[in-house]
Amino acid sequence: MFNESRKEIKNMKKLTPAAQVAKLLKTKSKSLGLEVKASSKNYTGGDSVTIKVLKGSDKSFNELKEYSSQFKEGHFDGMYDIYEYSNSRDDIPQTKYLFINDDRAVQILENYDENIFRTEKKWMWFDNELRSYEWIKQIKDEFKDNWQKGLADIMEGKIEKYKVLTA
């Protein structure tokens, strides 16, 4: 899966492994047509990479998630309160914790109201009040692959059965 040239990896040796992972995933995201924000953190006992996906298709988002799994060293086992190194590799940079966050809906909503999550709202579907994440899931279920356009149309007032009201 990983096919970066050895020269590119050698040039990245100056970066921490987590920063290398963030850089590689940002490059991969761009090739998939995704707009992302990537960050890495290093701390005692580990490191983490967070990729926030802001724009792009569901297909590309899922491809990025699948591709990125190789860069995660393992997983946390909450039952025993330990980190298990189940995917450790020496041929590529890896991170202890990897988060691929789908912020596409948030980005669309904040384009219409930058304070949308800072003020109390009623997320309405027909006459039913839902939590924000339930409301977005309902939109994704109804509009399928066109959910991003559907969400934008709702925010522009073109579709009446979904509404966001100030509480």
C-alpha cells in the first residue's frame, strides 16, 4: 500500500514519525481530492496525528481511512488499560494514535453560521426535534451521496422539512 520513494522518506527523517505520518496523509488526501487540516502531537509516552476532513466525497473519505490504517502502530485496550502494538512496522513512519475526523458537515454548517454550535439551536426534522448529530445522520441517510449539497440547500432555506432554529 505504501509506495512513497525512499528519497522522500529520507528527506522526512528530520521530522518526528508523527509529523511524517501527518505529512503523508495530507499528501494522500490531496491526491484523493479531499481538503484537510493535519496536525501531529508528541508527548511523553506517545504521539498522535489528527486529520480533519473539511471537503470531499464519501468515497475519498473512506479511501483515506482505509489507507491510513497502516500508519497506526496498534490500539488501546480499555479493558486492561494498555496499548497493544498490533500493527508495528519498521518500513514506514507510524503513530500511536491516529484520528481521521469527518468535519465536512460542520464546515458546511459553519459556512452559513459561524456560531451555529456556540448558541443553543433546535435541529428540526419535520416536527421532530433531534440532536445535531442525529439531524445530520438523517440528512446523510436521505440524500445519500448528495448529502453535502442537500445540507447546503437546507441551510439556504431551499428545503423546508429540515430546519435549524434558534432555541
